[in-house]
Amino acid sequence: MARYPTHTRILPRLRRIEGQVRGITRMVEGRRYCMDIVQQLTAARRALDQVSLQVMSGHINTCVSEAIRRRDGAKKINELMQTITRFVK
């Protein structure tokens, strides 16, 4: 199914987030109170951030560590640092 165990673990979380976003869409369509919508958007963003961290952790434990063992990890580490920099902005 998935290449790495991380992929299998995040799929249910992504599906929950997808449902949450559909719920937010319904809130907007139903003209719900703006701050309730913002609260749900914030929760969805946090959930996505947690998934991002899980994927990054899996990447470090598989792709990066394998590259380091092969003694060509510089490219993977640079790629990871660029991603982390974008993540924290």
C-alpha cells in the first residue's frame, strides 16, 4: 500500500482533515459566524502541521538516514533544511 509506515499512519489523519475542511466549506456556505470559521481553519492548519512533522520525521528516519549510511547524505540534509526553513516561516 504505502512505501513507508509513515504513509500508512498519516492516511487516516489526512482523511479526517479532509472531512474537517469539507465541514469548514459547509460553514462558509451556511454563513456561519466568522470567528467560528477562523477557529476551525486554525484547527485544520494545526492538524496539517502535525502531519507535516510526521512525514518529515519518517523522511529523516528512512531517506535521510539511508543517504547518510551511503555517505551521500549532504543533498538530503540540505533538502531537509530548506523544507524546515519554509515550514517555520
